[in-house]
Amino acid sequence: RKNYDTPLSMNVTVLTNKGSFYGKKIVLALRRSGIAVSVVVVHQSLSYKVRLFLSVVRRVGLFDALKLSFQRIMDGYKEYTRVQRENPELLKDYPQLCKKTAISKGTNFADTELALKNFGTDLLVLGQAGIVRQNVLQIPKIGVLNGHPGILPFYRGIDCPHWALLNGDYDKIGASVHWVDKGIDTGRIITTQKFAGKGIKEVSILEERIYDLCSEMIADVVVEISNGKHLEGIPQIVNEGQQYYKMSCKDLNTLKTTLQSF
């Protein structure tokens, strides 16, 4: 990443997934902060979705994978209904939300590389775009930022709020913004923030609220960078935490009981 200590004129790009409200939350949070963005929207292929499903099967078994997929569909429907009622701007298409939009067949595909180069991307922000490979990481001139729904370095990977709650680590339920490197959630940590919300009784809503926190934290970090602040971040001590994977239905059921007292 470049060193900088004066206000920057930079091109910010969000790389996100077509089915993600989170990418739009990032765009809107940046826009409220006065940061104009371009967006690359990834339409993940069927083969990608099959590989993702099979990876979950390997972790939790076929029965749980099917149940979790069905639950994700139901949670998505509930979220859509809430968005219609509470934040309908999230239902707008990306061309209505940002100055430039490109469509990509996959996160690490050549058309993603081309779009980032055409946009002249200085800073890339990830919004549930999946694992980003070196061919994409090397393009932005300043670097790649990610908002992670967990307190790094203690909780890396998937379902981090769920695992922290299940483990009784209430002070490690929250979000982090970090620079992205070739590892999974292993890059230098710029900032972390504990989640202050209480009284949430549904796992999916807890996850949504922490992604809301991520989007606001990302906007704050991007504003600091645009003002010329050099945010090197703190290197992670990997053995301070661990990487978590998809939670099983048994653990989720236990979590629902735990959530009642959170």
C-alpha cells in the first residue's frame, strides 16, 4: 500500500454479491459520508453455489446443509420484508445508487479485473464477495478493505457472532475493519468495535445488525483514508484466535436459547 499524509482524490470501488443487501449498505454508508463509489456486482455461477453447498455438507453433513439452506431462504425473505418496511432504498438497483456499475461472472474472474482497471480503482472495499485471490488483490493502488462481522484476531471465518455468543465471549461480539491479504481474515487490523445492541432474539437479526455496524465502520475508515490519514493497521497474532466454520443445526438450537439472555 502507498504511504500518504495529505487528502487524497481516490476512486473507491465496492465488490459485492448480487444477492447481498450488505453491499448496498456499504454504498449508502459511503455516500452519506460524501464518498462516491463505483460498484462491481458479482453474479456467482451455479457451479460456484454448488461448490459452496458441498463445502457446507463436508462441515455439517447433508441433512444440516439442507436445513441451513432452507433457513437461509426463510431468513432472506424476512429480511426483504423488513427492508421493504424500514429501508426501501436498499431495493434500488446499483445504477441508481452509484456512479458506475459493472457486472462480473465471478469474484476472481477476468471481467472483475478488467472492471477494476477501467474504474481506476485506488481502494477496493469488499461486501460479501467471497475469497479474493491475488490477481484481484494486487490491482487497487492503496489496498483492499474488508468489514468482518467478528472481533479479530479472536474470531475469524464464518458465523463469528454465533460462535462468540455460544462461547460466552460477549465482549468479542462485534466487527472489525482490516486490510485484506492472501489469508482468510488475517490482514492487518485497522479498527474493532464491540456490538452494543441488546434484546435481539433472532440469530439472523443479530447478524444483520453487525453487518450494519460493519458498513458504518468501513465508511469511517474510508473517510479517514480520503483525508490523508495513513492507516497501516496492527498485524494479527494468529494464535490469539482461531478460524471458525459453519455452525451445525445442533449448535444453532443451543444458540437460540443462549440468545434469550443476551
